[in-house]
Amino acid sequence: MLSSPPTTSLPTSSAPPPPPQTVTSVSRHVTMETYWREVQSIEEEKEGEEEEEEEERKSMDEVELEEAWLTEAGLSSLVTGSLSEEASPPPAEALLSTLTRQQAATVRKRLDNYNETLKMRNRQPIRDVREIFTEPDDDSAERCPSPSSHRAESLPGRYNTTTKTIRRNTHRVRPTLPTFLFEDQLLEHPSSPTNTHCPSHTHSSTNTHCPTHTDSLTHTPSPPVSQWRQADWLLRDSPYSEGVAEHKRGGTCWDCLRFQGDDSGDLPFVPVDPSQGVSSANDLSSCDLTRLGFISHIELSTFLLALGIQTKRTRPPRRRTRDSGVFGVPLNSLLDNDRKKFPGVKVPVVFQKLLCILEQNGLQTEGILRVPGSAARLKYLRRELDRCCGGFDWSAVRQVDAAGLLKLFIRELPTPLLTHTHLSTYRSVLGISSVVHQVQALQLLLLLLPEANRDTLRALLVFLCKVVSRQDQNRMSLCNVSMVMAPNLFTSRHRGNKCSVAKQREEMEEAVGGAHLVRLMITHQDLLWTVPSFLLSQVRQMNQASNQKQLGLTKRLLRKKNDKNDRNQITELSEGVIRVHAPLHTKVSMAIQLDGQTRAKDVTARFECDNSPVQRLYEVGGNINERRLHPDCLLLDVYRVNPHCDWLIKP
């Protein structure tokens, strides 16, 4: 399953399979030594501790596997039978109505397999697949329709207003793709991705935005980059699984041919211009993120199936969970405690503190993250942090101590940072031969992470990119950093020196493969948190389908309430005029005429005053629950895609 071969010589007669790409840019011997030193350090830290009993990782049976898959896809009602015809359209039905033909085929295959397994066990299936997929499977259903093609009535206004906006010709027009310049030299350092709110220096006009409690963690310096590859696949309306259909017939898709011969994982893709309307995962509401996760889960399975990649799922091991302290405590529990003192914090405070110590004093230290500290001192600091986290003396923590505690914190999480559910799927990504498809698969996987895991991983990757950017001082190249972090993010199963040659090769492949995944996540992190256009479009369709009955009822109630006198008092606005609400400002609303150059920052600037906090423009309602708009987002494009939304300014 892991594609990267061992990088040290092994006494074997058959050569390992060739890797899909070059894994290291420095001495292979040095990078592998870095990995095994980290594994040895981890084992030394565990000496003398009681080993927790772990349940053997057994493969899930067919019924459990399909039930789990359908539940994670938001389709649990298909196997529980909890569907009501009288209620508003259930989430499962709304989700199914947004799927492309290939995505629907994946769901159908899963449900068929589930029902067949139940029949073999003499159990009655809950739902027949023909009851769910009643529409003909023709070419017209191959691509998902545009959200604006299903004209839904607007949601009831969230703010009191006597203004009615008339909109005509609101068909969606895709903006033109941005033009980027390419140079000939190779990349010396990876680009320094921060997030979609802090784009690369190639778009110097964009504003920056970082969360309140993670400002010191999200700003990353931008090393010079001399060659770019355009990530225009983020703007396509068709899913990734549609673009790789040729792989099913033994061919290669357009992207494979396009990047053939330039398939280096260390060369970052240039982020798309924020004016194109793409969103970061952090810009969406929790409701929209949940629905995004359902669609991403289905698309990921469809995408890997189209590429011929098989995934295997196992039961997670049984691990002891603590309710207090720092280490071994679930992320959500840590955040709940931290938010009592720091409302709105997204990354555990102790994790942020460790990153800050390393950023302030360790970025120039040679071998930072690689050089292990004293195992005895690490155990002492761990006990002290667990005993009195709030009153802990951080001044006594050295750089090497902070690095060890940071890695220990990640390893001791009851649920891995990348989650048990999809840990094996990350390794399956290594079977994909093209870097662009590996990045696309990782993007779908990271969009499936719970919010706490996603924010913590993001803070970690931003810090690791800062370490790499100072490699001239700290001697920690991208490969070194990846080799050190791989056994901490991916479970290391070192079996000692007496294992067979086959086991040694498996360990080597696991080591190099895990490091390759970490390297991809560090290099391309700026893209991994971006929601592709087709996924956001399907979220809009799902919201629209879910609200249809509610909107119909609202329309009937409004017709009874409004009489002719009320209609005469309504002021009509011309097409392209929006009303922006700012309840926290003295001027609570304003009508604004949009043109092709109006950006979100142009609107927020009209409400700014002295000593006012930073405000952002939000798209609320219509076919989205809530979306924070990038300051450079072109509002006319949003207006055309979601003509019935409300516009709100708030922090």
C-alpha cells in the first residue's frame, strides 16, 4: 500500500517497487537516520511506563464497514429507516439530490453491498436502493447543476427593513481564470503558506486576517519562490472524480499529462486569486462544514475508486482517556477548559504556548525538533504540566524541552490528530502516481477533520513551514522536518532489529511514506484548507433542497400578511443593489450599488470608524448558512450565485 521504497540497502534479492517520485533532496542515509533516531527517542520515553492495553486492530466486517461509511456520508437514515414523508426534506434526500452520477454510483454500490450482506445473514434490508435512486441515470445527471438553476424563494429577512430588492438575470457567470507568470528556475525553499486569508506575495493587494488567539501562529514569512504551478483545478465546477474518469479505462487524465515531468512534491501550487470567490474551511459556519464533510466523504471514495486505489478500514485501538491535565486529554476537552478564560480560542493554549516558545527562541537553533532532550526531564515536565497547567512556570522550559513536549502532546492524544477513521486512507494516498491528485486527495481528507483537529493541525503545519524557512540557521530541511514529524503523526510500529527482511522493508516503506505525506502537507498547506468550487456548489444545492418546503410555507404566510397598502410602502431597488446590515454600527444599514470591481473590503470600509475593531462582510442565508467573505472577494459574483442572501457586517 505504501509506495515509497526503503532508502537503505536491505539483503533482499528482489528490488522494491519504484517510488512515484523523488522523496528526498539530500542524502537518503541522513534522512533515514533522522527518522530512526526519532523512533528510538519515542521508545526511550516509553521505558518504565505502564503499557496501555490496546485492542488488536481487526478489520471491520462488511455490515459495520458499510454502516460506518453511510453514517460518515450523512446517510445514516438510509440504514436506520428513520425517514418521514410528512416532514421537510430529510438531510439524506437533500444530499442525494446534489450528487453527480459517479458520486451517486458510489453511494448505490455501498448501499447494495450493505443490503446484500444483510440478506446473506437472513436479515431484512431497511431500504431498497431502487426506492432511493428513482431518477433515470442518464448523461444529464452527470454534472451537478448550478445552484442558481434551482430558483428558490428567499429566506425570511433576518433584520427589520422596508426595502425590497428586485433582481433579474441572475444566472451564474463563471469568472475568468487568473493569469500567472512562470519562471524557469527550480524552487530552493517551499513557499510559506499561511492560509487563504494571508495569500502569497504575488497578490500584494490582499489584506491579511488571522484568528484572534492564534496571531503569532498563523503569520509565516514568505521565502522567495521562483517557479509556480497554477492550482486552477480549485475553480472547476466538476468534481475531482469526474476529471480522472480516464483512469478507469487505463489511461491518464489531462492533469496527469499536464504535470508530467514536473511532478515534484516540493514545488508548491500557486493559490488562486481570492477574488475568484474560493473559501477557506474556517470561513464557513459549523452547519455548512458538516454538510461539506458529507459531500467530501462521498467524493473522496469516488475519487480514489476512479484512480483504482483500495482503502482498508480497521477498528481503532482502545486507549485510556483522561479528563484532567494536558497529555492524553481529548482536544475538545482541552478547548472547553481554555475557553473559560479565553473565549473563542481554537487551538489548545498549551499547544500554542509550546509553539510560541519554539518560534521565539528555537527557529535559529541547529537541529531543533531533531535533537532529543532528556527523557527524565521530559517526564518531569509532563507531570508538572498535568499537575498545575495554569500555574506552570514556562520560563524554565528550554527549546529542546518545548520540542519534546510538543511531539509528546501530539502522540498522547487519545484520538490521533489525523483521526483513527481515515488514518489508513492517508497511507493509501501514496498509491496515487501524480502529485496533483495526491494533493487533491489530501485536501478532501483534511476537510473531513473535526474542527479542533483541523485548527490544531493547521497551527502545527504553519510552524513547521517557519522551521523550514530558517533551514540555513537550524539545518532542518523540509525532508528533515518531515522525517522527524512522521512517526509522531503516523503511528510508528518499530519491531526491533531481529525482524525479518520483509518486516524491515515494510518499516522502511512506512517511514518514507509517512514522511512524504508530511512533506506534502507542509508544502501545499495553503491549498489544503481551501474549499474547491464544486464542493461549495454542492453545499449550496444541499442547503437549497433542505429549505424548499420551509421556503414554500414562508411564502404562503407572507402572502396572507402583506396587503396592497404594505406593498405600496416598499421601496424597490434596481438590479445589482444590495442592502448591507451592520447592527453594531451607528449606521445600521446601507444600500450599495455593485459593479464588476466592488470587493468586500470596499463595503466594510464604508462602515469603518476610529477605534472600531476589524469587521468582515458575511454572506448569510439563501443557499448558504453563513460564509465569511475574503476582503478581495468580488461581490457581484456572490450576488449572482446567491441572489437571495442577506449581507451582514460583524467582527
